[in-house]
Amino acid sequence: HGVIAAQIKAAEDAFGPVDLYFANAGIGTGAGLGASDDEWARSIDVNLLAHVRAAQALVPGWVERGSGYFVVTASAAGLLSQIGSATYSTTKHAAVGFAEWLSITYGDHGVGVSCLCPMGVETALLAPDREVGDEEALMLHTVRSAGAVLTPEAVAIATLDRLEGAGGGTRGNGGARDGAVIEGDLDLDGGVAARVEDLAGADGFDGGH
């Protein structure tokens, strides 16, 4: 908890108040029913509680100022499931649920919320530098065979484009409260497209997929 708060304070000391926060940390540890208590605890701590702790540090000030934008990086696994990893699937569902709650609770107070739910992205999670067990191997195969694996750059471009349209890409967004679920196919020849579902600010987060 202290690490996140310290990072936020360092950013504020250097650049001024934080207007836009990306809760982007994530791990894929443990697999099925054989996952240890420590693996479950680490997954919950990084994939869910890191988001909660950042929101605890930022959202009260945003409500007071009347503006701020919080982006939760979840996964398509948080809308569907993740074959081969109970820890990842469960905690990503929890991350989506937290984003829904943030939007419902603070959308009318100037706080925008978006939840990023892409399919596979080419990161270290899909290229472990160690030997993997059967369940993790199944998870990796499932992700890579489900469709085109996206580059981090493609996901970042699509996300920033959408946030600018939702009012989250500018300082002092004037109380923008609409967010988005950005999910699925982001791969196009020569460009990037995102399937986006708008969130209704006053009515809460539309996560019905």
C-alpha cells in the first residue's frame, strides 16, 4: 500500500495533481486447484488490491476537485474466463467488478472510469522465461490460439484514442464521467480499432457482455 501512495506522491511533487491514472500492474501466477495460498494472495494483491489502493489514494481528491480519470487494466479473462488459470481468471473478474463499482459510485462526482479488457497481449505473461507446467502451458496455448496477439503499442494507442474521446485525455476534464469497456479485437492492418462499449455515467458501468 505504501509503495503506491509513495509513487503517487512523487508524481504529484514533480508534476502536480494526478488527473489520469492507469492501474496496469498484473501477474499470472498459479494455475488451477493446485495454486498455493501464496499464489492466490499474490494474484489478489497485484491484480485487484493494487487498483483498490490507488483509488483510495486518488479518488477522494478527485471528488473534491470534481475531475479525475481511473483506468483499470483487466483482461478479456475478466469478462469470459481463462482456461488453465483460476487465479488469473478470478482476479481479473474482480478487477472488472471493482471498475464497475467505481463508475457507479463516483461517476456523478466527476470521476471517469474505464476498464481495459483486451485479448492476448505480447508481454512477459505470454513469454515466461522458465519451464511451465501443463496447466500454464494450456493457458498460454489458449491465449495464442484464440486470435491475433496484440502488441502493447497497439493497445496503448487504442486506449488513449478512446480516453481522449471520453474526456479522460485532458487536464481538468470538466467532470467527464463516461468511461468504456475496451475489449476484444484491436488488430487492423495499418491501424488500430477497438470494440468499445460506452458506460452510462449516471446509470453505472455497462459491463453486460
